[in-house]
Amino acid sequence: GYDALNEPGEGYIGMDDLASIQTVVEKGALPTPLQSMTLGMGIPQEVGIWDIGFLGPKQIGKRMLNPNCERAWLKGFDCIWKQHGVWDVDSQGQPRLLRPDYFAKVNGREVDFHRDYYIPFLNRFAREIREIQPDAILFVEHGFRSHGPVWTENDAPNIVYAPHWYDGVVLMMKSFNSFLNYDRDLKKLVIGAGNIRRSFSQQMRNKKIHAEKHMGNPPTLLGEIGIAFDLNKKKAHRTGDFSEQ
């Protein structure tokens, strides 16, 4: 079988407010999409610095990014989204947002990343592959800002739903706490080893439930699962003992 894209990200597609933080992981410097565009044009921006603790994400400070006014664009060229009228600068040279929902609507119609872009691409991908290998399986996964796509009988047959699952707390904190964790599906803390184990099980089961309800019940395969390699300040790299992983 063939997997077309690894963790396909939506980018800006579907964002209805480019002036608000749009992210999956609230960690580090977090500019808004508008700030990202203006930073690329060489306009310094003060952005929030975030970190994640066991009580959830919080802003821990601010920092001025791109103080040297470096540009991502060639001299004489503007940001492509500025050219498209998404934003502009005022008389003081400060950015102002003109079309906050530019990436959420096309010709007045709200767009959906999966329905309008990802699934049509996968159907075309499967069609091209199967011209050479008619019995090829199509592995379907998704990014982190959404659950899996809604698959219908009009879409490519012979698929396998192949989402990824990780213990997000271990990935972010680089250590394992058997008493405290976080359920990403329910967006709440989980306390106690037994509850954590059940939460992990349910989060993985939810992948299968999605396939049953929204994809015609194809086989479900966890395409990625694992443990951070650099736990506890990369202790295993110094000792060669990966038993904690």
C-alpha cells in the first residue's frame, strides 16, 4: 500500500481569524499568523512566549522577534499575502489586518481542508497509483489540528485508516509521570496510573471509532506510535541504557 502524505497539515486553511494564535502546541514563541507574515517582511513583532506545565499551557513572557528587520522576501518584492490584500501597513509602517478570514472562505463559501482539498487529492493520488497497481491499498492519515477525514462511498475504495498516537505529555515534558497526564481528546488532566492507562486505551480506541462512524469502517492501523528518544535530559545517550524508554 501507499501513504500519500505524512501528518498532512492544514497550514492556514480554515483559519477564521489571522490575528489570533492558531497552534496545536502552545510552547515557545507563538506569533499570530498576521505577525508571522509581517515578521517575514522584516517588521519586528513582540510575541508571547508560552510553555506547557501539568496544569496546561500558559504565557511566561514576551520577546521581540526579528529585531534586525531581516526579510524573507527578495528586495523589491512584498509578502505574497500582502499582495493578495490580506494585510497592509498603515502610515506609521505598522501592520493592519484587512481580511482576517481570507483562508476560511473562497468566493464567500466556507472551506474545509479535508472536504475541499485533502480528500480530492487522495482520490486523485489513488487513481494514479492504481493505473499501475490496481490492487494497491491507500493509507489515510491526518494532521494534528483535526480528527480523520469523513470518507464516503464516492471516495477511493480499499483504504486503511492510519492515524498516529503518542503520549503528548512525554513528548513535551521529556519525562514520564505515572500519576499525572493529559487526555488530548477530552482536553483535561488525568490523575492516577490506572486512569492514565485507561485514557491511553480510549484515545487509541477513538481512532477506530472514527473509522467506524465516518469512514465506512475500514481497517485501522496506528501508523506511528512511540516514546521520545531524549527523555530525562538525554540520560540514555550518556549511559546507553534505554530501559526508561
